[in-house]
Amino acid sequence: MAGTVGMWAVTVRLLNIALPKPGADLFRFGNRNKSAVAESLRGLGNDTNDGVRTLVSDKKALYVGTANPMNLHPDGGWELLQLKKD
């Protein structure tokens, strides 16, 4: 079995395949002519967050409600996060 796992890793590296990372992705769009920018590629700091379900903003911040099916995991369960500009 260990040989099979090692062979998989070598194949992935040789083919330059990007494996998905755990956690939800969140992108934002700035101006119309610019590409999307990744705000988070790993669940907004919690790899067990597998989705973004709600986005609400005010003048101070963006509030994000996450989806997280890992209820029994220490980092599991949904979160309500406040994101502020730097």
C-alpha cells in the first residue's frame, strides 16, 4: 500500500496536477475589467468550512455565514464571520 501512495504522489508531481485543498473558496471582483481575486482558498481560516452560504455587508464590514458539516469535529459547525478591510 505504501508503494501505491508513493507512486500516486510521483504521478501527481510529474503531471503538475493541482489537488484541491480543503475548505471553501471565496473570491471577490473589483472593477469590471479586472479578474477575480481570492480572499480565501481554505475556508476562511477553517479547513472544515466547505461552503459560503450568506453574505451581508454594511459600511464597516462583510459578514459571512459558512456551511460546515463537521459537527463532531472541534472546528466543526457553521460560523458567522466578520471580515474588515485592512
